[in-house]
Amino acid sequence: MSAEKKVCEGNECIAQAEKYLKTSFLKWKPDYDSAALEYSKAATCFKAAKVLGQCKDCLLKAADCYTKNNSLFSAAKNYEQAAMIYKEMDDYHTAVQMIERACQLFREHGTPDTAALALEKGAKMIESKRPEMALELYKKAMDVVMIEDRPSQASEHAAKASKILIKLKRFDEAVNMVKKEQEFHLATGNTRAVGRLVVAEVLIHLMREDYVAADKAFKEGYNYCERDESNTLMDLLEGYDQGDAEQLNRALNSPFIKHMDVEYARLARSLLVPETEKNESTQKASTSASAAANDEEDEFAEGLMVDVSIILPLHNAESWLEDCLSSVESQDFNGTLELSVFNDASSDQSSSILEAWLERLKNKKIKVTISFENGVPKGVGYAKNRAVDQSSGDYLCFLDADDSMASSRIRKQYEVCLSHHNLIVGCCFHREPSDSTPRYTKWANSLAPDQLYSQIYLFLGSPPHNPDMVRNPRFMTKLEGLMKKEKVHLRIFYSFIST
């Protein structure tokens, strides 16, 4: 459909919305809910026509109508969408204001998790262009989740804030943020994460050329470090203190440090040796390490390997698809990702929305594979199977178009998959709005460990395809072969991770 037709359709929706807002002798109160729906439809039309100014105006009017009708959750979602439009218009300041307004309404509605998620999505959205603004949003997200006493989620926001501070070379603030992250992990008993953060803190202190602070951080956090971490840090600190270029570079090029998060790995490569001249062997080692790092980055950019394929069946999902794709874009997984989409005869704007997202996903180094069929929809099971068939990842991550993922979901589930190859890995979830399917949500998220390992499911003919699961396709091939031979009771072992 041409842009002109979409603009006309949008104007018709606006006219209808204005009718709903009018009062008369027999109609004393405006119909805010119907008007908001029409404004939302108009916004979709204007976005498809790339008339962004009218699109954001309609989203703001829809949000205002929902607010007057006390539908705070819906109002917040419209402010979120308006923020994305402002970002596309390069108005980052107003985009942040929209995100903060959405956060406020989510909290008033009683959904602080969604409020924090809105701040996180907003930060991810502007991080590449306005890292300082993104930093403040991560800090606010950290504060929101801590009001609910959730240090695990707070640690994730603190980690993102730390990385931005390192990129901005604000190392004093980065040290303080890393210490906060350590405190959050200690509150949850995650001492393994604390040990890795001790290494990060030492690297930041050395980048500040403060050996005394680095040595103190190591001594205070020594008990949380594993043997490899402790040995690496002792070599690193001794080499720095003695001015031993060879020992220092040997520690910095250790596999343990090179496989830390990319910001810390780059920080390690940037550390200066405290002497004016290096011997020839040290120069060769440094050059070799740099070349290896460049090779890894080139391999990632060319998409030669795919660690995880996100399986996304799609049918008439225009109302949710933006949020869904935004959650794909926001993943903090360091491996390679593929988004495998099968469009099952969508008749709404789903195809246009997906097409508009292609460039953004590719800029995030996410491989996108899309296929479609017109005519009569064949159902979600068929669409998922087709998306699986065209995917190329070592692991499959299932996602429905009306769902959004926490930014840490794939990273956490992938880590469990690497340790347990024959597991189907699920995760906890929450509903939006929170009062939908409350009994099922409470049951699923409160299963005790012994229930997770003893819950029996009866599958006849095909394995489960739940949208919160990650699994190894080779394991599923074995499973399907078994079930084709006979009907079996299949015991599924879950490893649930709270995201």
C-alpha cells in the first residue's frame, strides 16, 4: 500500500478518534478508550508511511486518552513507542523524557518490573549515540528494582552502567559502580560473580595507574577468586609493580582475561607497560594478541558462526512486534545470534514493521533469516517448524511475537546449555498486565527444585515448543526420533533461571 493511502487511512482514524472525544446532550463523557485505540491505529499508519511527526503526535494523544481513562499500563506503552519515534527523529532528549514518563506510569500501575524494563530498553535504544543519557537510565533502573529489594536484577543494570563508564573513560565512577555490583551479588550469594568483578576492579585501578588501590582490591576480594583468577592477578600485579613487561603481558594475554566481557578485555589490551622500552619478544606477543582479537571480531562481523537462533513465528502481531524485536536487539549475549522468522500469512502491518527493523538488527550483528507464505495461515506449530528448518544456530531459543525477553535471557540460558547439553532450559516469566493468568503464572514461577526434576509431561508426536525455552537441536532430533517409534512418557529436566 502506498504512503499516500496510509496517510489517508491515518487521517480517517484521527477523525474517528475526535468523534469519540466529543460530548453531546445524550453523551456526557468522552469515550477515551475508543479514541485511544483510533489514535494508536493512526500512529501505525503514519509510521508505515514514514511520517514520523504525525506518528508521535498520535501516540502522545493515545497516551493522554489512556491516562484520562486511568488505563495507566496502556498509556505507558504508548509513551514507550513515542520514545522510539523520537529516537528515530534524533531527538534523544525527548526520547528519554518519554521513557521516564512510561516508567512513572508503570510504577503507578503497580508493575515495577515493567518500569525497570522500560528504562533498560530506553537505555539500549540510545546507548550507541548518547551513552551519558543511557547511563542515567541504567542507574534509575537499578534504583527501581532495589525499591522492590531485587539485588539480582540490580546487578545487571549496574553491570551495564559500569561498561558505559569504562567506554567514557570515567574510571573513578566505574570503580564505584563495580563495587555496587559486587554488593548486589553478595546479597544473593553469588560469590562466583564477585570473584570476576574483583579482576575487573583491579584492571580499572591499573588503568588509573593506581597500583596501591589495585593491590588493596585484590587483597580484600582474594577469598572470592578462583585459583586461575588469583594466579592471573598475582602475575599481573607483580609484573606491573616490578616493571616486568614480559610478565605483565603474559598475564594480560591469559585466556581468562581475554574471555572476559569485551569492555574489560579491551581495557586489559589498553594497559600501558610502566617502562619506556619493550623487548622484541614482548612486542611480538602484543602484536599476536591484537591480531587474534581482530580475527575474532572479523569472524563475528561476517557471521561465519551462529551460536543461538531465535525462533520467531509471526502472524498478525503488529501490536506487539516492536517490543518483541526491541528485546531481541537488547540482548547482552556476547556470542553470535540469528533471528529466524517465518511469516505465516500475516495480513496486518507485521511485514512492514519487520522490514523496518532489518537494518537495526544487522547493525547489532544479528543475522536475520525470513521466509513467508501467503494465503491461509497454517498455525503456530507449522510456523515454528519452518523457522527451525531454516535456522543455523547451535542452539534454538523460542520466542513468541507477543512476548518480550529480558536482556540477559539468552546469555543466562546459553551458559546452562553449555554445561548440560541434554537439557531443555526454561526460565521464569511475568505477565503484562500482571493480573492476567495469575494462577498459572504463580504456579509456574514457584515450582520447587524437586518439582523441576520430577515433573512428568506426556508428549505425543512432537516435543514442546514453549516460548521461554532454549535447547540444543541435536538433542531434539534424538528426542523426536524416539517419540516417532512409540508413545512415551518423557521426563524433561528444567534448569530455571530467574530473568
